[in-house]
Amino acid sequence: MFDTTPIDDKPAARIDGLDLSQPLNPAVYPALRQALSNYPVLVFHGQNLDAGAFHDFTRGFGPLQEHVLHKYRHADFPGLSWLTNVAADGSVDEFGVRRATTWHSDGSYTADPPALGILHAYETPGSGGGTLFIDMGATFDRLEPALQTRLRELTGLHRHGAGPGGDMYDNSLADDQEENHRDVFHPAVTKHPDSGRDILYVNETHTHKFEGVSKADSVALVNDLIAQAVRPDAIYHHQWAPGDVLIWDERSTIHRGEGAYAPQERRIMLRAIVDRLT
Ligand SMILES: [Fe+2]
């Protein structure tokens, strides 16, 4: 149906042989879901989807989440949002360069975090502006057994931008839903519903405390876990080109934007967040 090529020893694979702008054989979706069990980031090159086609493709996985910030939502497809450093009047939005450059998994601050993130690049900077991914199943497997045992007993408190790496989000959720200003609780170790693997479900942007652990010790533990997770050799660093489509498993990865590009260079992508797989 399509070719799957692992990318070096990274938690990513390149998918060839599909034109995502065309209606897909329905069997493609479960096959991609299966591929995500082995490679939590799937990379497609040379795609060309307008917003309608991107909506159709992403909607094939399941219902899409509407972005909490109205200004980023696509006018015709509220399930799609713009990831851009270009403001509505065409000027450069400096926050767009820094946005989401700390490790996180999208929506971990919600009670029911989403399943997949999907991006399609239209304009990309000449250098920098990449996206970095870490497999949190592999991360958990690498931890010392005593730490694994301790983590299995812990529950993390997540709130938007409240983690030790979340400072940049001050005031960025003015028209947000109320739930994003409350703590939600997730076990520090989750089980992936498809692969059955243990996943370290902690991130530095939104995880700010563990139940029964002091604030200071919690922050130290979050920082230690993220430091162990983001070993340079474990990172899949995606350098974007126009036409790229990336699908990542939100349940088993953390990611961040690289930033590090000249703010006058345009970086424009469409994003879909798949709530749950159907
Ligand atoms: Fe993100």
C-alpha cells in the first residue's frame, strides 16, 4: 500500500507511495496507525494539499480538535489551525518564532489528551525552524529500574504552561477555555493503547507537580526526566521543506520547535490535532 523506511536509528520513518491530496483507500488509515506503533513520527515529502484536502486527509483518522485560540483557527475549517510567524496584516509575529520551543506534548493539560498531531508545511525558513521529537516509550525503557518503579506510583499535575519550561506562555491564552487554567491529573507512566508499551507521560511545559511530592522536588524530577529523555542521539530533528507532512503520536512522544531562524523568514504550516482514532 505504501513504503515505510526507518530514518537512521531515530523514532521516525519516511512513508513513500501515497498522494495524500487524493481520496485514500480506507485501509491506508489502519496501516498508518500500525506504522505509528513502531515509528511514532511518520514523514511524507512532496505533498501538496490545500486546506480542504488536508482537512479530508486528517479527518480520516478521527474527529479533529478546534484550536483553543480563535485567532489561529482556519476560517473555513475550525479543525485546522495555522502555525505561522506571519501576523494577519502580513507583518512578522515574533512570538511565532518562540512559540512552542520547550518540550511538550500537545494537550497534556486537558483531561483527555489528543491522539495525533499532523502538520503540513507551505513556507519554511532556509535554516532553523525545525521540529524535534523524542520517543517517551524508549525514554521510559532507558530509566533506572528504581526510578521506573517510583514513577509507576506517581500522578502528574498538568496545567497549560505551568511546568518549569512553560514561562513563555504567560498571557497567551486570553480567550482560552476554563479547563486549561485548572490542574488535570495523568499517571506519570501510561500504557500506549496500540503498542501496549509503557510511556513516560511527563513534559517540561505543562507538568508542574506530582501528587504527594513537594513543588521543589517535583520540578527537580521533571527537569531530571526531561534531561534524560532528550539525549542528542535520541532526538529526531525534522528539517522542514515545503510539501512535507508529518504525523506524530501525541501519546508516546514529546516535541518542541527548534526556533532558531531569522524572524523575517516566513514559516507557514497548517496543523490538525486528531482527538481520538476511529
Ligand atoms: Fe506542539
